Amino acid sequence: MFVTELRFECFADTTIETVEKAINAFLEALRANGQILGREFAVAFNDGEFRVRLLLPEKTSLANRHSSPWVKVTLAGLTAAKLLAPREKFIGQDINSEASNTDTPSWQLLYTSYVHMCSPLRNGDNLLPIPLYQLPATFNGDHKRIIKWQTEWQACDELQMAAATKAEFAALDEITRTDSDLFRRGWDLRGRIEYLTNIPTYYYLYRVGGESLQAELSRPCPSCGAEDWKLDEPLLDMFHFRCEPCRIVSNLSWDHQ
């Protein structure tokens, strides 16, 4: 991933409030399309310019060819707020994040965690994140629903990792059970992505707990009950189970590895 700085300069009299709304709308549109990563963006004003540093999946993530209809509308909104088109200054590669996928996957999966800022869609061959703007729009012209699902999954993951409140158990249910709201929304998104890309797309079902290692090794698919979903060798050293009809992958319980 890469770090870049956008600079916004006024070409006529305007107000801080007007500029703030226009820039924030533009950044939110970029985020909803997967062109920038993260949740919070500090916009600084100095020497007559507004500046913001952003994390991008690729060097070319902000190219016009990737823009969604909403991004194009908010670009026009910048002009209405008396701002020139943003100037981009490339900073460099982020040494603390993963590189984005560049290969066509033979299969892919929805997978995230509370420590990941990258795209939740991963190449199943190497687990590298696939920039969402490379896909056809999933809903309403961009990928906002996928970003929202990812944010909710990460919130549940952070709660269960903290293990400090009763909310841990509700959060665990959301990311480990196939009858949870989070699973249903994510699994439907998975199906939409598979339809649009024509690439087999799986949903990662988190697994923790369990009575014993033996019980874990023999547990059936939690969706259809199939008992032959355990793999001889784990995929990517992580996924020990895969149900092709249900399009689910899962790990051996973290408590028994």
C-alpha cells in the first residue's frame, strides 16, 4: 500500500464550513469505493491550502478511471465549494501494510480482522487484498455495503479479542454463527461478488472454542451439516475447512491449534 497527500486550494472566497463539507464528502466517496483505506482522515489547513494524507491500495488508486459516480459528484462539489481539483503528492510505500493483489485469482474470499485496514476481499491463492474498485460496483454504484460489513465485523472482532465485557459473547456469535445477521449480510455480499466476477467466492467463518481437538477435527459444516469439509492440508496454512456448496471456509479452533 502507498501513502499520498492531497492538497486542496481555494480559487475564490469561501468558508471553512463549506470547504469542510466538500472535502469530507469527497473522502467518504473515495472510501466507499475502496480507493482510500481507513476510517478517519485528518484535514489540515496551512499556508492557504487544505492537506490530507491518505493510504491507498495502489499508486494509481485515485486515477479517474476508478472513480464511482458518487466520487464524480463530490469532485463537482469541490468546485462548487470554490476549491480547485486536488493535487496529488506521492509520499511513498507504507512499510507496515500488505501489498495489493495483482494476479487473477482462481478463487477469492471475504476475510478481515480488527487489525486490517485493507480490502476485505482476498485472493484465495495468496491471501493478498484485492482493491474493491477493480470489481464492478456491488450496489448503488460503489462498494459501500462491503465497507460497512467490514467495519461491523472488525468491531465484533475487537470486542471478542478484548474479552473484557459481556458484549464479547454477542460479538462472537456474530462472527462465528451462520444464523447471525453479520453472516447473512456478508454471505449475500459474497454471492453478489461471485456473480459479478464469475470467480468462486467464499466467506470466512471465524472459529474459536470447542470441546477438544478431536471434536474440532470432526465437526461438520455449520451451514449444511456436511462432514467431509475438512481439508487434508490447510489452505494458506490457515483454513482447515472448506464447504464448496456453502462457499464457506473456516479455521481449526484457535483454542486447539
